Amino acid sequence: MTADIIEIFSSIQGEGIFLGAKQIFVRFKRCNLTCAYCDEDLDRKARRYSPLELMKEVKALEGAKGPHHSISLTGGEPLLYAEFLRSFLKILRKNRNFRSYLETNGTLPYELAKVIDLVDIVAMDFKLPSSTGERPFWTEHLEFLKIASKKKVFVKAIVTPNTVKNDVEKAIDLIKRMKKNIPFVLQPATPVGPHDKDVPKDALVGFLEIGLKHELANIRVIPQIHKILNMK
């Protein structure tokens, strides 16, 4: 059993409620989506790892650069490798120094179900159709959140100049169906090209006000800090 992994490195978490935490990042190749704002180069050459080989690399990085808050399993979409993840996470669990942090687009609930008992933290995306240019995934997101809520979870949604109010309201509604205290992060898309525009500040404030109006307990705007700091 193997997985295609683009890179393994130590850095700080630049997104979400664990902003600034030191992590080991394991970036998996491939994604099941093609979001309009994606800035990951998934055409980069990958190396094929077995779960034991990946654990060896993680331990080496922990020894050289540690300690770390957690191991970020990111991509791409790591849940495309659910069977591999289950095997790796079982190995990771045997070492009490490591916590797992799954970064996922939140569209593969049945794959999440295969590993949720072994995951510590879930950083879940809501893919707003007006932001991504993709079809809506509300049904998948709701099923995913039901499973993810068994563990510590927060939800992140990328907002762009094209993001519409109705999509934000729909995302808030899904969170309120589960638990009002699940954190919801609105993340302004970092421009990836010379013609990309920043998200208007009044739009961000307006989206926050929607959350407060609907009595969402924990909603905030957090940009990509690692981009601002020019870090990996």
C-alpha cells in the first residue's frame, strides 16, 4: 500500500484556528476538485511512500526540527488515500508525541468515515460554488460535518470577489444544524495572478455580520498568514 506524496516539511500553520502552530506538513498529490482559486502545483513530481516509510520521514523531521504541534495531512486531497491514511494513522497513534491534523475539502464523507476514529483534528473546507466555480457540495458537506463533529473540527470557506451572500448563509445553516460552537473561518483568497483582485473589505464585514445575525457562536475572518510572511 502506497501513496503519492509531493513533499514533507516543517513550517507554521498559516490558516484557520490553529494559525501559527508549528506542524509537519505531508502534502499528498491529486485532488478530486479544480477550484478556481487553487494555488497548489499538483503537477509536481511526487514520491511514492509506504505508511512505514512516511512514518520514518516524520520521525526524522521531528528529531531534526521538533517539537511540533501536529502532523498536517494536506494536499491535494488526502482522503483520496483513505486506506493508506488508516494504516499510517494507526502507526502514528503508537507514538504519543504526535497528533494528526487532517486538512480536507470536505466532499468525501464515506472516506472520512474510514479514518475518523484515528484523526485528532479536522480542518474542513466548505467549497462555496460562487467561490470555486464548481458545483455545490452541500449534501456532501453536511454528511461530512456529521462525521467530523465526532472530533475537534473547524470549518473554513475561501471567499473571493465572486462569493455571494446566499452561499455564506447556506454554509452557516449547515453549521447550525450540527453545533453552533463549531468555528467558521472566512478566508479571503490570496491573489494568485497579476489580474486577481483582493476581496473587498466591506464584503468580508458583511459576511461576518450575516453570521452574527444568525447567532453563529464562532465566526471570524482569518487570511493566509504564511502567504503574508512569504513562508512555505
